[in-house]
Amino acid sequence: MASSSGLEIASIDAGYGAVRVLQGVSLSVPPGQTVVLLGTNGNGKTTLMRSIMGQVRPTAGSIRATLDGQTVDLLGLEPQQVVELGIVLVPEGRRLFPRLSVEQNLRLGAFRATARAKLDENLALCYEMFPRLAERRSQLVGSMSGGEQQMVALGRAVMTAPRILLVDEPSVGLAPILVSRTMEMIALMKERLGLTVLMAEQNFHQAVKIADRGYVIVHGHIEFEGKSAEALQDNELVRQVYLGL
Ligand SMILES: Nc1ncnc2c1ncn2[C@@H]1O[C@H](COP(=O)(O)OP(=O)(O)O)[C@@H](O)[C@H]1O
Ligand SMILES: [Mg+2]
């Protein structure tokens, strides 16, 4: 399935009251690509994700999505309206309901109107892509491992029938082998659902495995744009400042 959905972020400023976080951030997520936003803690990755979702209000710039050839201005929309357009965020820390089962968590993902109509179909797709979730469908999410919980969080995103997937630091708290599997799951979801993906990550080596291009964010500025995974790997700033090589 090919994607025709993308994102264009131009010169946004955003923050929290007097705290300025993003300053003049521009970033492009072309249809069908996986773009990675690299940066260490506190540099503004989550603020950018939340700005796209309408959870943080930028004070300047623009955020536009192209969905099936139609361009939509996202600034000023409520988070619920952004979700209705088919843009979903898998938040940092996953934010699942620990006292509900896997299947209850998944079903809660299907709240937007178009997704509700396809609930059974998407649930079957989730279980086909992630067989472990089918085996564990009645298990309480709070009793699962971090890697399994990340799988539930990704599955819940599948239930919203998204076109653009935002994933905020999926590697946090996971052992290296599970980080690697999580990247594979994201790549599989992208392939199966024909998604366009923007992923925030600190784990350069793992993220770059599935990235078509990437940006490095430092103190709320985009410091480097790599138009390919190789360009990111070869960059001196990335090597010295970010990777500490
Ligand atoms: N709700 C908030 N109120 C005030 N400052 C915040 C809030 N959330 C984040 N910040 C600040 O914004 C900056 C960027 O944070 P964040 O976007 O979470 O970065 P990252 O996701 O890259 O770790 C940090 O300095 C952080 O302390
Ligand atoms: Mg963050």
C-alpha cells in the first residue's frame, strides 16, 4: 500500500508559557517515508510531537498535513480533530490502561468514527501482525513486560486506522534486543498500513535502521538535516556532538 499522506512543518515556535522550547523548527515528512527526529533529553522532541497533535499551541509558523491529496492546516485544531484526520501519536511512556486487558486497551484505540466502523477488521489485523497480542488478549496490560506493552501501544495506534503515525521515543526503558524488535514492528506497521512515520528517538543506531531521512534537534533548533540514513551516519556533528564518537 502506498501512502499519499505527509507533513510539512515550517518555522514553528512553541513552548510552555514563558518557557520557549521550539524556535523556528522546520521539518518535512514526505509521503511514505520514515523520518526520525534525533535528540537527547530535553531538546524538544516531545514538544514537537505534541505541537503536531494540537496538545501544545505553537505561537508562530505552520503545520500542514496532506491527506489523500488534500492539504489541511493543523494549527488551531483540537487533538481530537487531529486524530479524526488519521494522525495518531504513540506517546512517550506509552500511556496504556494497566488495569485493563490487552483487548480492552486495543478496543479503546478505535474511538474515531472511521475506526469504529472497522473495529473488528483492525483488531484482526493487529492480532495478525502481532500474534503475541492474540495469545495475551485477556492479560492485564500492567502485568506485561515493557516490550509487550510497547506492542500494545503500537497495536492501539493500528486501531485508530491512521495514515500518519507519530511515535515518541519507543525505545525508552527497553532492553536493546526489544528496542530492535520495536523498530521492526514499526517498519512492519508502516508496510502493512501504508503509513508515513515520524519517530522521535535518542537511540541513533536503532532509529537509523528504519529511517529514510532524519533531523537532529538541539535546544529546540534543527541543527542538521540528513536526506538519507547514510547522510546522517556520515555527518560530523552527529558523530561528535550527538553520538560522542
Ligand atoms: N509542561 C511543561 N512545562 C514547562 N516546561 C516543559 C514542559 N514540558 C517540557 N518542558 C521543557 O521543555 C523542554 C523540552 O522538553 P521535551 O519536549 O520534553 O524534550 P524531549 O522530548 O526532547 O526530551 C525541556 O527543557 C523541558 O523541561
Ligand atoms: Mg520526550
